[in-house]
Amino acid sequence: MKIRTILSLIIAATIPAGAAKAGIADGTLPAGSYRCEVYLLGAFLTLGDIHIKGSVYSGPSYFGAGGQGYNYQISPNGEISWLGPLGGFTSGGNSVSLTQITADTEPNASFDIIMRQADGAFTASTCTKRQTPSVP
């Protein structure tokens, strides 16, 4: 069995029933910046922000907007296909094995990215929609 299929099944099994349906239906994630982090050596390491607006993404970036925008697609089972580069996730011999939506409703929208590193090891990171503070 392919590793991608195995990872898809593992992630799908951890998603509560109905958790990723609304955004999947219209093919987009809620607009905003998603902070991507990986848990490494007992601490969270920030990998940058991916910016989403409609069916276009940019980044990840560390400060502000993330350059050129590229399209993305969402499959009926909540898997995201990035139709352009994805910063360090797709550079230096790294590649994205799977991106799975874990929640697609406000305010807790998120997705997990499984990256295959150049040495063949896998790393999982979680990207969570950043909350904009409300102004009184």
C-alpha cells in the first residue's frame, strides 16, 4: 500500500464525523492567514504563514503577505492539492505527501501537512487559522 494512502487513512480516522464538510462543499478554506507549526524536541517551531483568499494561496511567509499567489484544490474527502510551490515544504528535496483539512469552519479552520524530507523521513505540521483581534 502506498504511504500516501496509509497517511490519508490515519488522518481521516482522527477527524470527527462532519468536521470538514462545509468548506469542502464550496472548494475553499476560510480566508485568512494560517500559522504552520511543527512540534520538535518539546517545543513548537513556526514554519511560517500560508495566506488563503478564495481558491488562491501564497506562502508560507514569515512576515506579512507571502508573494505570488497560486491556486489550490480540495477533493471531496478534504485533501488539499497545492498547484504551485509551498515554500520549504517543496524545496531542498522536500515534497508534500498529503495535506488534509482537519477543520474548515470559523474560527478554528486548520489543516495538516505531511512533508516527505529529502532523506525520506516524514514530518507532520499543523496549520491553524490565525485569529484577528477584535477592536472594541
